[in-house]
Amino acid sequence: KGLVPALSSQMLQRNVFVRASAKELLVTGNTYYMRGELESARQRYEQCLTSDDDDHRTQLDCAVNLASVSLDLGDEEGAEKLYRKVLSQSMHIDAAHNLASLLQRRSGYNTTNRKSLLFEAAGLYRQVLRQDNERWDAWANLGSAILHSEQADLDAARCLQRAILLIEKSAQDNEQIRQATATAYFGLGSALIRFDQDEAQKAFDDEDFILLRFDNPQIAVLETAQNALRTAIALCGNNNQVLKAKAEHALMIATNSTTSSRASPLFVKALFDDFAQDFDDRLIGDLQYRVPQLIAQALMARRRKYCGFLDAGCGTGLAALELIDRSILNKNATI
């Protein structure tokens, strides 16, 4: 999330600004925010919103920054309301981008509304880019949203290539930028290896789409994917082992490598860490996992109760819940 900057600085005192202007309150709030003093920042932004100052734009900036503070304090719902309130009054580029990021992050653990969340996030990123076509973070996030919606790999790849070009053009070089670039390259490689023959041909025919060779569409796309994944691995170094493991696994698939018959332990750990928050929803909802119900139905047919049972390799433990809910187990049964 971005902090809306102020145009000037003021001397800080905790008990002043009772009649301060909206601009002064924004400056003070930003200073507290950058110091990590979230409650003090929150108070200044709230004062800004209730001030008599007729500086509507600055008050919108204060509302956006107050939403950022709310997120840091764990109030996601409050932050969303503030972002939406700002956008209902004016197209505010930071409010749009921050709300899109919030929705995109939520899609990772809310599988029920996952597609609709990603769709709205993508729409907001597009609004941001209509205002500022040079924002690499919006291009990268848009590409990621499209990629995870599993609908248009070619569009996702175009966005991610644009993000990478803008990052490299900016000549910024710090660890945060390197990891953002690694994530974009990983997304690009992941999108490319999913191209079908038609998408490969369209990319091959697109003069603006960057490929490493120009003799065969599918080979060109595959080699570009491999190069993107290798670049992601190199950029990760030792600072992002989870992304590195994912990129290495994707590269193994892209190269049809037979050097390993199984995924690395780090990749498996990263995969299940990603699934942890919504594992049951995906297992039951997306994959229609019904084994616990079938076990319970089979036991109910025997018309008896049990004082205990052993569920070998129980995994989620969903079988126990089914047996208890159906009163197949005695109240004090050993599980």
C-alpha cells in the first residue's frame, strides 16, 4: 500500500494542531506513520477528516492514509470502507491501487469469491494505469491478478513483461526492487509455460511481445519461459527461498527435467503453506472431497455406535467431525 505524500513539512508537537490546516495534519500524520507511531498517525488523519478546512483533495489523501493505518492495525474491513468511500467521491489513484491490492490478497484465502475478487482487483488496476501508464507495480499486480484468475495467460504475460521493462528502465536497485522483479519474472515464466498453441502463435505474431527467438512459436515461448524462470531464481539469491523453490519447480516442468522424480521439500512446504488458510475450502469445495461422508454413511448402515476408532493417516481430521456430527461415536469416544 502506498502512503500519499504531503507537499511540505512542519515541526512536530504532540499537543498542537488543534486548529491546524488539513495540509498540516496530513504532514504530521505522515511523519508519525513513517516513524511507526500508528495511533498518533491515525489521530492526525482523523482530525484532518473532521477539520473545517475546505481542502477536499487533502482530506481525501488523509482518508487514504488512514485506511493504510487501519490495515496495519489489522482492521481490513475499515480500510476497505475508507478506500471505497474515497473512490465514490473521486478517482484517487492510490485508493484504487491499495483497494485492488487488498482484494487481490483476500482472494488468496477466500476461495468462494476468488474470481470476483480478482476481477474487481484487475478492473481497479486498469483504472490506475489509465491515470499513470508508467506504474510498474500496477502492471505487475494486474498481470498477477489475471494469471491467478486462470483465464488469459497471454494478457497476464503482456502485463508482466511491461512491468519488468518499466522496473529495468527505472534503474532502481535495492533488495525490495530485486524481489519484486523476481516475482514478476516468475509470474511471466509461469504464464508462458501454460500457453497453448494459439497463444504461442499470437505472442509470436505480436511485434511488442519479447521472445528470445523467431523461428518457431512454441519453442520461442518455451525458451523465453525458461529464461524468465532462471532470471527469477538468480534474483532470489538466498533472500527468498520460497519463491526460489517455486521457480525451480516450474523450471523443472518447463525443461522436462528428469534429474528429479519429485518436487523439492521446500517447494512442497511452500505449496502447502499457500494452501493452509483455505485448504478445507479447496478440498471440499473445489475438489469435491467426499471420503469422510462416505465413511460415515458406511458406518451408519451398520446401525451401531463406537467407543473409539483409529483414523490412520487422518490428514485434515474431517472424518472425525463427520462421525461425531452423525452421532456414530459415543459422546466420550476416544479418537
